[in-house]
Amino acid sequence: MSKLLLFLSFLSLVVLAIGTSIAPQSQVFIFASNSAAFDYIREGLATVLFMQLVTRPPRHLIFRLLTGSIALVATGWVVWSALNGTMPLLDVLSIASAAVAIGVTTLEVRPAEKSPKKNSNPLLA
């Protein structure tokens, strides 16, 4: 998987965390929560995303199990909160995208290998 999904999810969490901490009453962040609990959750997910950005697959099994469980819990929490209307929209989008990015990279077992093209002419082999 390209690291673009990881980077964009990381960037959205960092922008929300910094923006809601510095300017919580700004119109840009009106659909994001400025509570400390959400900041801790954003920072934790951003840390996991950063760790996945700097490591290469195949990652250690314990790390994959930990990140997979974090992705499952975050996804369940976001879906439950979104359906009940208890989480602001920007938080739903940013945490859901981070959970998906973490989950996708958790499932990567081996890096993609380039296979050499086989010669279709058996006489040239």
C-alpha cells in the first residue's frame, strides 16, 4: 500500500489536534470537538500512524495485533458515535480515516515484490 493514505490520515489528525488546541473557537474547527479527551485520542492515533509510516512491512506480529485491535476499537467507536450523533463530523471523518489506514496497513504481511517478466518464447529461454 502506498504511504499516501497513512500520511493524509496522519496530517488530518495533526491539523485537528493543533487547530482545536490553539484556536478552539475558530469557524474552521466548528465541526470538531475541542475537549482534551479527543485531543489525547487524536494524538494516540497520530502516534500509531507515525510509527507505521517509519516502519516497513513485514511488521512484527505483536505490533500488527496491537494496531489491528486499535483499528477495530476505533472503527466500532466511530460508527457507534456517528449513529448516535455524539461525535462531531470532523472527528468522525478523521478518526474513521485513521482507523481504516491503520487497519489496512495491519493486514499487510509482505511488501509487494516485483516479479521478473517471463519470456513467452521457450526457444529464447
